Amino acid sequence: MHRKKEIYWFIGTIVLVLILNFAFFGSDAFSADTTVDLNIHDTYFVIANIHFVLLLSVFLFFGIYLIRTLRRNFKNLTANIILMISIILLILFFTATNSVIAVLIQQSAGWTIYPPLSAGAIEHEIEPDESYLGVLKNVIYGIQILLLILLTFCGFKTGRNYKQSEPNQSN
């Protein structure tokens, strides 16, 4: 009975993901040729639409299965495994996002203002204040750490509950 219920939850989540992806991105969401163009300062990013579709899908799976797992107190093995997979995928997404932010920070960091030749003394390098990108990068690191803690806790509780539910094989 529990396996059928899990299949219904999984199929229901996939249907919800498909409906929301279609609502947000339209019929282009499932085409491999569509892209999103982002222009940030002097940098021009062209990102395939499928990346945003996958991101929304992972967030939905994470949200639904986090609620289900917490509600059942980590006693549903299948829901726990799906939650752990979605946490790993979120960590990978945030790692890729951090890499892009690091490139943007590197492009806009450190200016050197040179005086005219008649001045004689060279000015020191001017360090700009920490930008919003640096703060965003630190926030993403914090989110990754929280996700790793949640992944560790979920794995611990899953292992403990699974070990307790196994019959004693030593007899």
C-alpha cells in the first residue's frame, strides 16, 4: 500500500512540475533550442531555457519532499531518498551560481587610478567597497552549508530509522 502511495506522490509531483514549467515558460520550456539572454554590465550571458526548467523542478521536488519528510518524521525511506537527491542537486546549482558570481566579482574588482606623469608619486590601488555580489556570494555559501547540514541530518535519520525497522538477523 505504501509503495502505491509513493508512486502517486511522485507522479503528482512530476505533473505539478510540468504544469508550472509550462505556465512560467510556455511551450518553449521543453525545447532544447530556446535560450534566455541576460545582460549584466558588460557581460552577456546566454543560458539555455532547460536550466531554468530543471532549477524550478528541483526546487519543487525539494519543497514537496521536505514537507513530506518532516511530516512523517523521516520514516518514509523513498521520500527521504528523493529529498536527499534534490538537496544534492540544489547544492550543485548553488555551486554553479557561485562560480558565475565569482567571475562577475573578478571583472569588477580593483581599480587603479594613475596620476598624470607630472605628479611624480603613484597612487595606491583603490579597493572598492564590498558590492552586493560579494554579499550574495556569502549568502549562497551559507545556504550551501545549511543544505549540507540538512543532507547530513536526513541521511543520519534515514539510516537510523531504516536500521531500526530491519528485523534482527543475528538470531
